[in-house]
Amino acid sequence: DSGVTQTPKHLITATGQRVTLRCSPRSGDLSVYWYQQSLDQGLQFLIQYYNGEERAKGNILERFSAQQFPDLHSELNLSSLELGDSALYFCASSVGGTGTRETQYFGPGTRLLVL
Amino acid sequence: GENVEQHPSTLSVQEGDSAVIKCTYSDSASNYFPWYKQELGKRPQLIIDIRSNVGEKKDQRIAVTLNKTAKHFSLHITETQPEDSAVYFCAAIQGGSARQLTFGSGTQLTVLP
């Protein structure tokens, strides 16, 4: 157990819908990262937050958005869902900074299936 | 941005043999290189990492080597066991304040008993 929690574990929804994925980082970690894992794209970085502020953006679609709250949990919002959005979505957290503080620990993931 | 290439995509070894997975990266400013093991349907788990000021790091049966000049790093697993079977991902973090991981495409390692 990495100490990073994600809910829900599984999500089945229809095209065009909107869903929210939730992540709670390890105690003491200020940085939260979201990654998407699909069969054809591998593990792709979506977005990073550090202490409530967006730090970096990767291959995140405009239909997707995220935020980090004052208690440091984060939510990833996916809207106007398409079949191709079906994937495993992982959240990772780190203390933040460099050296040993940058080691990222992954949550168990949310498996999203869009029908 | 950073680009990480990983080889081979699949690797089968006999139990007790060694396994080597290689990665190359593109950005010379990258300075942190973790390796993750992922079992089917589970989270990526960090197994070892190395920073750019070190050339080699070892943890029991696992070792990682880094060649900054050639921009490549490798994972070595000795005395492989069936429970080592999984997908292994290399990754790199660029320099700067954003610390996101760029992953390789993964290697499916199968250890045959």
C-alpha cells in the first residue's frame, strides 16, 4: 500500500457524460500528479499540482480539468466522454521538490470504461 | 520535451538467469530516473531509482546503471524468480520545477520456471 488512495476503483459510463475521479495523496505530500494509462498510449502524464497550484501540464485534453483542494486532495474531471477515454487513470504523489522528495508513489488507479 | 525509449518490449528468461532492460532519453537536463514494476491491473510500484550524480545503484538482486554521456540507463535483475514476471517501466524527470515523469513504453518480463 503506497498511502495514495483513489476513488472510485471502477467507473462505467456512457459517451457524452461527465465523471469525477478523486485522489488523496500520502500524508505530507504536497504534489499530486495525474497519469492516463491506455493500451496504445502507455503511461501518459496529464497534469501536476503542487500545494494547490497547477505546476505542469502534459497531454491533457481541453475536455479534462483538475484541481487540488486546500486539504491537498485532488479531483480530475472528465467531460464529454468519448470511447477513447476508456483507460486506467492513476494519481501519484510526492513530497515535492528534488532529491528524495521527488519520488512519486502511485495510487491503485480508477478504471474508466466509456460505453 | 523529454522522450524515453525502452527496449525490449518483451523479454523471456529462465528462472535464475539475468534480465536486462535498456532505456534512452533525449533531454540532457533530465536528472532523475526511476524504474517501476507493474503487475496486471495494479499500480506501478517503484523498485529502484537513480539520480544523475550517480553512475550505478544496487539493491539486492536489482541494479541500475546510468550513462549520462550516452543518455541511457539500464535495469539489471539477477537470479530472476517467477514473481519478477511483470511489466517494467523506465522513466525520466527533466530538470526544472515541474517534476512529471516521462515513461518508456514498458517491457513485459516473463520468468519461466
